[in-house]
Amino acid sequence: MKKAIIKGITIKYEDSESNKLDYITKIIINNYAFVFEKLQFDRLEIDLSDFDQFFYDEIKRIYEQEEMKKILEHLSLPLLYIEYLLKKDGCDNNSFIEPTTVDAEIVHNLIAYKFYEANGNFDEFVQYLKDRKNEDKIIKWVRSETRFEIYNYILKFNIDLLKDNDSLFLDNINLIISNILQEISTYDMNKQSGQLPLLSLNNLDTLFCEFLSYINAPELWHELYADLKKNKNIIFEEQKGEENISSCYIDEDGTIKMKIDTTGTIYDLCNLAHEFAHYIILSKQEVDLRKLSIIEFPSIFFEQIMEEFLEKKGYSQSDIDSIKSKREQNNLEIYILLVPIISDINCFINNGKITKEDRMHFWKNKFSSFPRLQKEMKDLKDKNVLYGAIENYVLMDCDVLNFNFIRNGKLVVEGYEYLLGTILVKKLLEQRLNGVDVVSNMIDITNNFNNYNLQKVIETFNMEELFNSDNKGVVKQKSKATNTNSYNNK
Ligand SMILES: [Zn+2]
């Protein structure tokens, strides 16, 4: 008889059985943490012909232990699936939740056990541990079983985060939804933005320096811009798709850089103004989560002051309109994704956990309100076809939100800072038209960003009425005046 040692386990076999060694090796490797790790110190020797029975008995023994029963009771399916996703491929992009120290293989094993408990029997479970043939089916099952439980967990997580960091936003969520819906309803989807005037990098540089003087920027801003150029920390990259992916980021060695998604037109200047405000903020302080709600506010402001500057430089009204409509288009895409989320948050706060029916109800009511989706609706005459499509969408959307949060730490409310920034800037520019010097305050906010939060911004600009929900809020008054009464929340 021959002996083979596989990960510390001795397997005795006859020459004629050597072709089965691969099979055994795979089983030991796939179930090492769960079954074999503890056994390797026992100088265990197993006859190859007894291996299957040994494996079966060992799994049975483990699952019959009291300790195991407690673990199974304690680790609910949603928790197991979250663990599974957190550990998959050694992912570590979620800064909000920490995975436990339980081995990924054990998590997988427990999920499979629960699957066969609900959809099969113990023998099939042991067979699965050996051949792993049903893996896709099991993962699909656990995803569908835990979908809404996890989604509700994520909603609550986001709500708690907002409560701690931005309760003003949370308290006014109704007003905010009606504001977004109004924006969406008044947006002309067919508006084409024309070809914008071309702009060389040299001219862009000249105009940007002029812009800094136009806003009376502090000397430091001029210096920081000069440094950025000197150190080649502004990266101009030709825009590939429709989506604008300009960003301001901290690279691996801690240098703050800007990437400008370049179209070669005057639009690049607006991107530059936007990212430059992020740059100033980041170069002065570390920004924490409490600032999430106003993080886009200075950028959106200076971007729009850039539009004003370009108009003063003699660019035509239609060029400026094109820039505005490009920006609105970008915003609209964010809003369309945000509306159902904010509605879910609202629903969660008032009625508790969200169900599939809640989400479907929302879409059934609102689908027809979105101009972009109206066209698609026309092709779906049959109600059942439409509802089937809505159901598929609702489930898929939920999976994407869950996955993005667990795998990448992406908050479901991400994007609301653009909405909030846009609302604030709109009010500020109205004040500017009335002769109020808002620019110097905005420079101060950008320079001393960590001294501000949403509440302080509102106070600085006397915008208390913006979030005054005693039926006299600006948002509500406006929706009456323009007579768009079709968007009520409830
Ligand atoms: Zn931004």
C-alpha cells in the first residue's frame, strides 16, 4: 500500500486507486478549514476506499454538535450572505462594515447547508461539498432569499448615517422629493446641446487665470493653480463616453490630483472650476463623512459662476445654454436614480421595512411620470408585461444596490450631495442677482470647509426658508406657482 500526504492528511491507497487521488485532493482543499484543519494534527491516516464514508461521518458529526447548532441559529441567512460578499475574492473596499474572522470557506459551507436544508437533504449537501456542482444555483437562491432583508439593513444604515451627520436633509426629505420630481418633470429631454466653441489648452489656462481674478480669488488659489500646472497634477484626458468622469483625487503617494474629462471646448473650463474647488477643500483639510451633504456645494457654485464668467467674456447665450443643459443632463441622471431611494427611505421611516410590493407600487405610480421612460412605456402595452418588467427591474436594482454597498461601500444615498448642492446654488444665484455678494462667502466656505455644515451654510446665507416645511417652504410655494401639481408624495 502507498501513502500520500495531502495538506497534512495521510491517504493510504493501492496502486490501482491512484487515479482517484486528484478527486480526494480537491475535496480536502475545498473543505480544509471546515473539516480537515483540525484533523491534520491527529496524524490521521485514511484508507482511500473509506474516504467517502469518513467525510460523510465527519460532516454529520460537526453539524450535530451543539456549538454548531448555536452558530446556525445565530448566523441568519442575510448575515451569512453579507459575509460571503465581503469575503469574496478577498474584497476589502467597504469602509463601513468589517467582515468577521470566520473563514470564507466556512461561510460558504454554512450557506450551502441552509440551502439543502430548505431545498434538499443532508446527503445532497455532502455531495455538494465534494463536487461543488450547484454553486451558481445556491448563490442565486441566497441572494433572492435575503434581498429585501439586506436592502432594509442598508436603508437603515444610510438613515442612521444621515441622522448623525445630516438630519436637516433627513427631516426635509418630502420637500426634497417634490423638488427633484419638479426638476425632472420640467426638463426637456429632447433639448439638444449644440456644438460648443473649441478651446485650446493654452487658452483654457489663460481664461482660468482670468476667472480666478474675476471671482477675486485669494492669492493662495493662484499659487495652488500654478503649482498644479508646474507639477503636472492636472491630467487632461479626452472624454470617451457620454458620462463626465472628471475627478479630484488623492493618489497613492498622497498627492492631490485632478483629472479633467476633456472635450476640447469651453465646457472643460466648467469642469476645471468644479474640480478646482474640490482641490482647494482637499488641500486644506481632510474631509470627513459629516461633510458629505455639502461636499459638492462649492464645486457646483464655482462651476456656475464660470458659466456667468464665460457669458461676460462674450460667449453667446446659446453656448451658455448648451453648457447648462449638459450639466442638467448629468444631474438628471443622478436624480432619476435617487428618487426611488429617497422614496424608500421616506417609506422606511414612516412605515418600517420595505417590501417588494412597496418598491413595485412606487414604480407603477411613477413610471409614467418620467419623460425618459414614457417612450419605453408605449412599447409595453400589455399591463402584465409592464408589471413583469417592473418586477424584474425592482429586483435587479435592489441586487445592484446591495452589491455596491457590501462590495464597494457605496451608500445608496450617494449622489444626494449633487442634488443638495444644486438646490443651494440655485438659491444663491438668485441672491447674487439681487446684488448680494455671495462669492466672497463661498470662497470662505471653500477655504474653511471643515468649519461648515449644512446648518451653518443655511444660516450664512439666510436660507432658512429653504427648509421651512410649515407649508410655506420655497419649494412648495414654487410648485404651486408653476402649477405642477401632479407630483405629490403620498
Ligand atoms: Zn464634484
